[in-house]
Amino acid sequence: MGTAQAKAEVQRSTDLFEKCRRFTAAREAIARGVYPYFQPIEESFDTEVVIRGERKIMVGSNNYLGLTHHPYVLERAEAALHRYGTGCTGSRFLNGTLDMHEELEARLASFMGQESALVFSTGYQTNLGIIATLAGRGSVVIQDRLNHASLFDAALLSGGEMVRYPHGNFAFMRRLLEKHWDAPGGVLIVTDGVFSMEGNVVDLPAVVALAREYGARVLVDDAHGIGVLGPNGGGTAQHYGMEKDVDLVMATFSKSFASIGGAAAGPDEVIHYLKHHSRALIFSASMPPSAVATVLACLDVMEREPERRTRLWENAEYLREGLQGLGFDTVASETPIIPVVTGDMESTFAFWRALFDAGVFTNPVLPPAVPESSCRLRTSVMATHTREQLDKVLDAFTRVRAELGAP
């Protein structure tokens, strides 16, 4: 090989874009007609959507209380647009704090049973803003292996040491605490409240008991618990009656609150510190007015219409029991998140496509989120699903399994 050719080969192998050229899996799936991602929704009717002119029952959304189309919520969002405009055009730290942001923080703190709260622009940024600000060199962040990716990214960004325990394995967590309890930068235990790919609820009393024994702090990511769990929808800590026992709670607004954004809630001194040190807050534009108004309106609806949460749980039980009665494996689901195990990746793509063609929108979950042999279709129900719609979903699962000859 000549010098020029060898140099060209080296340049190609070290080219920043080479990995992009090698990535062909998505285009291959598109060519086979089984690519499930980035499906363009043309219209939305709460429990149903239109994609490429075809109407689908939506069981792939996190719109648990069905508030994205609530007339009062839409009205309040529109009013905020006219009063404040379309955006804040600045960070919370400078010109981007509205009176609505502060109203929302006060109401969220009360709703979640905490002293104080701080609103961020997205849920992902909230986790970055909490962990990367509080943990640092010398800190140890202990995480459940099934936590959300933003929690892992935040721990890596913090500069502290991240260690993980197998899902729900508290004996393993104890061993980690025994090893790291005296970390000079402190220990933070981080867990999802509701695990988004399993549908189960964390054993929060066990987590808190270990944290207290070893002097660690606890952060609960309640993205899928807020609005869903607890007598008033206050989340996982409220579900266990432990609002005063957890140190920090994270909430996101892109699920039950029908909007976008997130919040950290906890002791006033900690929230005050985050307010003045969190780079994810200080260097990001703030939540737009219509999004803040949406969350405030959703809080109003949650308080005025508690029957929505009752219907949500009734629908979740109906779909879960229906799938289990048909012989489907719903893993450890005990919430409105109901995964259905479909096997390997090819089987999962095929099942997803057949359901999609049958008018049912689900979400495929693949490695590394789950083991290769335990791929699944993630379904989630809304308070506004009708029994007729859920029966159609169950019928579609039954017909597709027969068509595909799936076990």
C-alpha cells in the first residue's frame, strides 16, 4: 500500500463522521417497513392520533390523566400566550422568571409535600441540574440499574463516582453503602419512583431505611409517579406517606401535566442553593408561558377532578388483567405502564408493525434498555380511554399473535 493510500485509510478510520457512515441499522429497518420511530402525528384526539391519514388508538403515550385536550387547560394556555407572549427569551436567573413560575413552584411544593420547589425547562435538565450540582469530586452516586438515562448522564457529568445495583436488590445496595458510606463528598442514592420500562413502583421504605442507616441522601425521580400515585396524586413519596422522609424529589411535566418542563422539590436551603449554582437552570432559557400555564391548569384539574385518577387506575387494571388473561407476560407492572414481552428484536419489530397496521400505537423497547431476549412493547393507559378502545387493543394483540404465530 502506498503512502498516500495508507494516509487516506488512516484519515478515514479516524474521521469523526466514520461512525455515522457505518450506522445502517435504522435505514435497513426502514427499507423492511418495520421502523417504529419518529412516526409523524398529523392530528391528535387525546386517546387517538392520525398518522399518514390513518387513525390509531394511542397506548404509547404518557398522557396518563388525559389532560392534553382538556378545555380548561387549553383555555389557560391560550390566555398565557396573549398575556406573556410565546417565550421568555432568557434564563430564569436573568430575565426569564415570570410570576407564574414562582406561583407554580409554591403550588408544586405544597402538592408534593415539600418545603420548596424550583422549575426547570425540561425533565432531563432537572436531573442534570440536581445531581451535577450537588454531587462532585469525592461524592458517590448509587443508582438502580433501571433508572432513567438522564440520571446516569447527570451522575457522569457531576465528576463523582457512580455505582449501580441490580434492580431492586437492596442487599447489593447495602454492600455499596458499606463500601462508600464515608465518601468525602457525600453519598446520594438515586431511584426512579415508577420504573418506566417495567411499570413497577420502587420499595421506597427500604431505600430510605438504608439511606438513614448509612447517612446517605435520597433523590426520587418521580416522572411517572407524580399525578398518578398517592391519595392526591402527589407521587411515590405520598403513596407511601413518606413526603418528609425523602430528601429530594424530581418531577417532570411531560407526563400527567400535559406540558414540558420539570421541577426539583425539597428543603428550602437546598433549592436555594440549586437556584444559584445549577448550570442547567442558569444557562438555559426558561419554560415558556403557555407551558407553565398548562401545568398550573393541570394542578387545578387534579384537585377538582380526582375521579380522573380513579378512572386511570381502573383502566390500567382492566388492560393489564386482559393481557394477562390472554397469556401475555406483563413483567412486573403494577401501574398504568404495562409492558408486553415479545422476545427478540425481530419478533418485536414484527409485532409492533402488525399492531400499528391494526390501528394500535405502542412503543417498542429494545436493548440496552432491556435484555436481548426480553424485548417488549410498552403500553400505557389514560384516564380517558374508553372500554371500547381498550377492548380493541386486546383484540388486536390477540389477532396479531395468531397471525404471527407468536408464543
